Amino acid sequence: MEAFDNFWAEAVDLAWGMPLVILLIGAGLLFSILSKALPLRAWRHSIDIMRGKFDNPHEPGEISHFQALTSALSATLGMGNIAGVAVAITMGGPGSLFWMWIAGLVGMATKYFTCTLAVLHRKKDSRGVDQGGPMYYLEVGLGKWFKPLSIVFSICGMIGCLALFQINQLSGLLESDYDINPLITGTVCMFLVGAVILGGIIRVGKVTEKTVPAMFILYVTCAIIIIISNYQQVPDVIYSIFSTAFGGESLIGAGTGLAVREVIVTGVKRAAFSNEAGIGTAPMAHGAAKTSEPVREGLIAMLGPFLDTNVVCTLTGLVLLTTGVAANEDGVVMTANAFDVGLGMFGRLALTVIILLFSITTMISYSYYSLKCAKYLFGEKIGQQYVYIYLITFPLAAVLNPGTVVNIIDTCFALMAVPTLTGALLLSPHVLRATRDYFRRMNL
């Protein structure tokens, strides 16, 4: 087991370096420039799309615009926002939040380009249903010579989109607070999630459109109450975020001096895990939307990184820093302690309920991503059987070392980002042409 842990520790160090950080941030900046800051200019139209103003049930696809957004958000709004921020602050100090903000803002443009491409270059599966995602826009948009990148993305997606982190953190919290055996947590979740995901993306969309808004409102409300109750600490916390963004001392934990590289890489890595902009998962959900307007789906997709990182992750970071809880690499326990300090036992109980909702909805959405990758590689009939492998990993993930789980997911996400962004950069002229045409027709 030690060799297994060491392998993934070395793998993540190789995968996550400054080159990948430059690719993620640089691509987002380039997309922002090419689109002339479209995410900032078109937000009102994006809200209209989310409200269902342009929904047409007769257009190709499987789910509505709103269901596509909530399906994608159910994967991103989860442990990355709760445990991931705690891990970021523990490893990179308060300054890592600054780089999460940067990654979230430029990630809006990245999501716009990748999710527009997911609809622009769809491909029918063996059932005649349109499918979209990085593996498809690489193959359809760039041709057969780029299919090896589609294969790399799909292999890494099958592993990276396993619900290892969600199960591991949830079982850790329930064992810590209620002495529930991790294997029991993993097994119960396996059956609960299995009951939903065996119904496919349509059932996933119906579940997430109801649960995601409710858990978002509950979490944000609790976090704001805690921050307001500790308002005197907020100015010092904001100062610490900016003053340590380029290296410095951690406010909590051991207070170890941190190199600027570590702070930046930690912030961008955790933002990528949280909002998944540039990783390629969200395009798989948005590629299933009922629409014949690729740009429309890109516009609603770009809301995801802002809501996820610049709103929810910021609130989590402020809760952790204003309450001054001790650093804990288990992540979720650290955030639970902060809610306990801020709201007493009610806070801890509320967070437990929120974590249950966040975890289960993420497990549901991740199953769709894993299965989509498997179906691309092995076809509909054989690929569908991967659902059972996905579910069987639940009890295993519950007992794995938390650090190893993070390393596995981070490594796979890094390897998914390379083909996703390569395709998006090469196909960016297609997005720009579609954007100009759409804005002209809509008089925007």
C-alpha cells in the first residue's frame, strides 16, 4: 500500500507543475481576450437562458439548459468547495484563495469556449443520440489524427471522474462525528447513487435541478451568517489573502513560509478541482443539452466557475479564516470545525446535511462523466457496464488514504486538461465565428 501511495504522490508532482498552471490560466486569458471579455458582457442574456426563455423541447439533446447547468454544478459544487478550500489553505496559505479567484474568473471564458465546442461538434452515438464533450470535439472538429488525444482524455476521465474524493471525505466526517464505519458509508452510498444513475442523464438532470439550488442556498446562508458574526476579522483576513498571494506565511496551521510557486500551484490546482474549467468534465454535461445553438449553451456554462469558485469557495475560505480553526489536512473535518465554531452544534449538523447533499449529487454527476468516457472508448453496450465498476469503488474509496485520493484525482484531472485545452485552443476560431453569427442574429 505504501508503494501505491508513493506512486501517486510522485505522479501528481510530475503532472502539476508551472507548465500546466500557465496552460490553464494562459488559455483562460487568451479566450477572454479573443472573446472581448464576453463572460462579463453577456451575463444578462445568460440569465435569460438559464430561466428557460429559449428552451425548445424539440431541439436535439437530452436535457434542458438549466438541467445541463445543474448537472455540471452538481459535480463542481461539492467537496471541492468544502474540503478542497480547506486543503488549499492548509497547503498554500490564505494567498491560495487569490489564485482560486483568478482561476475562477478566467475559467468563465474557458467554460464558454469548451462548452460551446461540446455542442458545436457533437456526434451521434449508436442509439442516434447527440453526444458532446472534449473527446468528441477533438475527433469531429480536428479529425482522426487527434483521436489519440480523445482516447487519453477518456481513459483519464474514467479514473478521474470516479467519486473517490467525495466518498473518502464523507466517510471521514461521519466516522469522526458519528463513529460510523467508513465501509458502511461507502456501501450505503453505492446503493443510493446506483438507484439514480442507472436511469441515465435524464434522471440525473431531474434530480439535480431540484437538489442543487436548495443545497446552494442553504450553504451560502450558513456561511454568510458565520462571516457576519465574525465581521471584525474580515479586514485582516482580506489583507492576508492579498499579502500572501505571492508567497508568505500561513495564517493558520504551522505558519510555514511558502514559496510563491507553491501558493500559485495550490490555488490553481484546487480551483481546477472545484470548478473544473479547462478539465473537460462540464462540456460532457452541457453537450447533452437540448439546443441547436452552441453559443447559447456556452453562455450558460460560463456561469458555473463564477458561482462555484468566486462565490462558494470564497465564502468557505472566509469562514475558515475568520473562525481561526486549526489546520487539518482531512479538509472536510476542518470546515466542519469552522461551522461548529461559527454556529455551534447546529452549524456542524447543517454542514453534515449539506455535505451529504453535495457528495451524493457529485457522485451522481461523476457517474455520467465516467460512463460517457467508457462508452466513447468501448461503445454503448460494453461501456454501459462500467457503471458497476464505478459503484464498486465506493467502499474501497471510503478506506483509502485521503492524501492518496487527492493525488489520484489531481493527476487524472491534469492529464484531462491537456487534450481539453489543446482542442479548445485549436478550435477557437470556430467558436468566434459562431459567436459573431449568434450575436448578430440575436441583436445582442
